[in-house]
Amino acid sequence: MTGLANDLRIARPDDSYQSLVDAYAGLTHAQVADFHACLTMLLINQVGDAGLVGRAIAEALRVVRSTKREEP
Amino acid sequence: MANVAGIPVWREIGATPRPAPAADRHRVVIVGGGPVGLTIALDLGRRGHKVVLLNRLDFVSAGSKAICFAKRTLEIWDRLGVGDAMVDKGVVWNVGKVFWGDREQPIYQFDLLPLKHQKMPAFINLQQYHVEDRLIQAVQALPNVEVRWGHEVADIAPDEDGARLTVHSQEGAYDLDAEYVIACDGARSPVRTLLGLDFEGRVFEDNFLIADIRMKGERPSERWFWFDPPFNPGQSALLHKQPDDVWRLDFQLGWDIDREAATRPENVEPLVRGMLGPDVSFEREWYSVYTFQCRRMERFVHGRVIFAGDSAHLVSPFGARGCNGGVADADNLAWKLDLVLRGKAPEGLLESYAYEAAVTADENIKNSSRSTDFMTPKCDASRVLRDAVLGLAAEHPFARPFVNSGRLSVAVAYPDSPLNTLDVDDWQSAGVAPGSAAVDAPFSGGWLLTALGHGFSLLTCGEIAGAVDGVDLLDVAEADPLLHERYAMEPGTAYLVRPDQYVAARWRRPTPALVRAAVSRAMGHAS
């Protein structure tokens, strides 16, 4: 197991998803990268648990690496 | 040695005559008279050993080189009687400011709170020549330590009983036999090269222009750090105060540079004026280029030849982990070699130096590499992350501790050292664990670390039944509550502290047999 919550923990998931999509509107590709970095730092501080953050990093990396992706 | 080109002189000492050829055989020969070699010479000398120290130069070189000395180093020097002299001359800064890009105001500033209720400050800034001067004075007061100035090791032939050194002096070459050779001869260690040994590990190189300037005026004693400033785009820069109106300016230069051109005044001065303003009035003290790697030797002990300091490991300058790490080596090695030379401990005790000094080096390499990676991100994605942290830091205090412009050297713990006796009680993460440096606290009108002896000490909280030979007892039952808190003392508790003031063992219910076994283990006797 990943040691991460796998059940949904946030109300109205569509709203949060849409908030992210809306945030991207008008941002350049480079700004999206900046935005994600900034958001990541804010969120890992909110999580406040180095063990959890580490497991989330490992899981995200595993998912990204196991997903076939055509480079543009 | 006036024929050494390009090294500026701080204080002339003069070449030591070549010794009489007979009986030039010694138990300990230290190669290199920098802060590390001098600290080992002082420690072994104070323990009564005859020591010969060979120094290639016959002067103290100018240029401030290492400038920041951390609390642990000051505590080591205090144990050796020179701590106060360093602190009296050094300067301390409390305010740090962090700048980023072309913003004129700092993105944030911080105020270092002084360490409370410990004798030594968290660090001092002090030119290396002032440090060496004070160590040299202390060493020269010892009749059993002989410093040979202007004597350079030209060859070394190790064998199982030690090594034969061929030494060049102004009056010609001579041979000298040593039971133990301690190579403290710097990053380009001739001893290491002569033995065909090298560093391993990560090779990461960068160049920094070090401009020490003299500048009078009312400038506050603050540390200023720039990420990507307009006067040094894409790189970092640092401003630091030293004693005597000397300021250290560091400019990161990147790897692919002309090192000779970089130190020419016409190339340095625009950087200085870019940092301090076009009208700043200053004098050049010392300009040089510092190239570093983050690497270490695989092993620091090669038979009877032992490496300490920069000869054994290299770090980036951030966090002041070079010289402080080297002094930690000296502190770790001296008491062990003392016990081995006196026949009290097996030679295998020196293996624990190889282990513990490597743990220290790895910790220093890890931290200084991380600082460098933050300053010079190795890929676009990590630059994006770094810039996000800097961008957040202005308004979000949580982001400031992520900003890495160097993590100051602190005593490294050896939780897995073979010299430790594992806890048998549940300490609930309180107190000072085996393998950690003893923490200072007020004690009996003075300080705990000053009250500890030069051998093994047993800190007790109340009397303990039965004595242990060769262990100094220090009853702290009546001590300041702060000491009790720092050590999680309860009536009956005892801590065994090594000669280098590291905790070797601790018990809630000590017995002489437990203490004896822990001392034996800490002296490298197989248990």
C-alpha cells in the first residue's frame, strides 16, 4: 500500500477540479509550472507531515513513470 | 619559505633549522599547520605527547580563507584553552537579509536569537589567520610540541610500524620516521597524492570569487545574501562581516571561467560596486578564486597514515562546513590516538575515527550539496521550485526555512557508532542520546562543558554506589534546572561522556559494572 488516503476526502470534488482548470486559463506554459510549484509548497506545508509528503512524492512519481506518454 | 609564489604573508615566522640527523624518530608527526593540524597538535600536546608538526610554509598566510567558526568548534577550542581568545576577537551578526533578483528591498530578513545559557555563541566570524595565530601561540607554549616551519614532505614510505617521511627544508632534505602520520595538508594534500590515493563520490565543481575588502563606516553587522542579483546574474552573492573593518564578499562565478582574470582588480571592482553601490570606498585586502568539489576519500585511515580535514573531504563553502568539519576530525581523533599511544586502547579504536569522521563528512557533504543545489538549480524544474520558494518567502513565513543559503555547521551525531552503548531505558526522545555531542548548560557558577574533564566523565544525578577507575565523577544533582531539563535528569540518572564530550551511554539505574562495560566499549575493546 502507498500509506496514502485512497478514499475521497474533499467535498464537491468537481468544484476543486474546476478551480484548478480555471486557474490555468490565461497562464503560459511556464507560468503553469510556476503555479504548480507554488501550489505544491503551500500544500505540503498544510499537510505538515514529512512522511506523508514523501509517500505522496513517491506515488506521484510511480504513476507518472508508469503512464505511457507521447512527447509532443 | 619566500620561494612559494603567490601566497601573501600575514606574519613571518622564519624557517626552522634542519634537525640533527640522529634519532629523528617520532611517535606522531602531523603534516600541515592549518587549523586542523594545529588543533590536533594542541590536543595531543596537552595530553603530554611529543608531537612534530611539519608546515610547508614558514609564515602564517594572509587571506581570510575560513571565516565562520561554529559553536561546536568554539567548544572544542575552549576545551583546549583557546576558546575565549577566539570569541574575544571574533564578531557575531544577528540580522540576515535575503535578496532576490532586481528587487531593491530584501524579500525578507531574519533575526538570529542568541543561544541562551550556553557558554559559546552559535558562531563567530574570524579570519583564519587570527585563528591560526592563536593556535600557534598555544602550541608554542607546549615544550613537547615541535613545529618545523618551512619543512615540506617530499616523499612518504609507509610500512606496518608507521612511515618514513622525506622532508625538504631550506638546508636540505632529511628523513624522519613516524609511528603515526596525520595528514592535515589540505585539499591538494601532497601526502594523499604521494600515496596514490584520491577522492571518490560526487564531483560537482564551482568557482567563487572571494573578495575581502577593508571598508570603514557605519554599515551594520549583518549577513546579506543574494539570489540572482543584477550585479551577478544567474549566480549568488554573499556579504559577511569580519573583525578589523574587513568584509567578505563572495561572488559565485560558475564553472567555465578564467580563474586568473577573475581576480584582477578591474574585474573585481565592478562586482563590489554592483553589490555595495557605485560610490563605496574600499581597499583590497585579498582577492582569490575558490574552487570546490563535494567529495571525500573512501577511507580516512590508511594503516598508520590518517587523514583529517580538507585532505580527507571537501565541501562547498556554504554552511561553513569545511574548517568546522576539519576541527571535528581533530577532536575525534586526538583522544583516540592518545589512548592508543599510551597503550590503554587497542589500535582498532582508530577504526572508529574512520567511521565517525566519515559520518561527519557525509553529513557535511549532504548539507553543503543541498545548499549549492538550491543556489544553482541543476535543471529547469528545480529552478522553478526554487523560485516558487523565494517568491512565497516574501509574504509567507513558512516558506523562509526552505530558503537555503547555507545550513550552519553543527555537531554531527553518530547514533550507530560502535562506541555507543545502546539505551536500555525509555528516554522518550528526551535528553542527549548516545553518539550525540554533550550540550552545554549552566553549572556551579560556570558551565557544564568547562567542568567536564579531559578523560571519560560520568555525569550523575546524586551519588552512585562504587567508583569506576579512570572515570571522573561529576554530580550534577544540585545543578541549574536547565541542565536537568537538557539531560532529562532524574535522581539516579547517569551519563557517560567521552573525552571529546560526546555521550557514550546513559542509564536511569547505572551500576559500576554497566559503566565499566560502556567505557570499555567506547575505548574500542571488543565486547
